[in-house]
Amino acid sequence: MQSSLDSWLKEDWIPNTAAPSAAGSSSAPEGRSGVSAPTDTTVVTDEKPFTLQSYADKWKVYHENKAKMNEGKPKEASHIDAVNALPVIGK
């Protein structure tokens, strides 16, 4: 599960949130600090403190970029459409 999240962050989230208008972009993935596993020395980075607004801004940029990438491509099959198509359950 962790490797799946790490690959999604590396391949999808970071490239789609790296916009010229996004202020305060960092090299570490969102939700992670520059500090790795506990060691004898603690590394402190000069990153800005995390705010919910910064996450919301990145979320907006991510979805705008994903919409631009998926523009003109066929949409994935919806589970709602599949259930609605069933003879007894569907409409």
C-alpha cells in the first residue's frame, strides 16, 4: 500500500500540482517533511508550515491539470451507469 501511494505521489500528484502559479512548491511530497526515519541527528528544513489552504490550492491545481489531460479522451465506465442498466435495480 505504501509503495502504491509513493508511486502515485511521484508519478501523478507531484507533476500535476507543479504549476508555475503554485507558490511554495517543495521537493518533498505533500504530507511529508524533509525529516526521514528517526536517527541520531535531526534534520530541520526551512519549509513553510503546512496549512489546509495550501493543500486545497494544490488539490484544485491537480484536478484542473487532470481535466486538461483527460480532455477529449473517453470516460471510464461508471459504476452508477452499470447499476442503472441492470433490469431489476436500474431505472
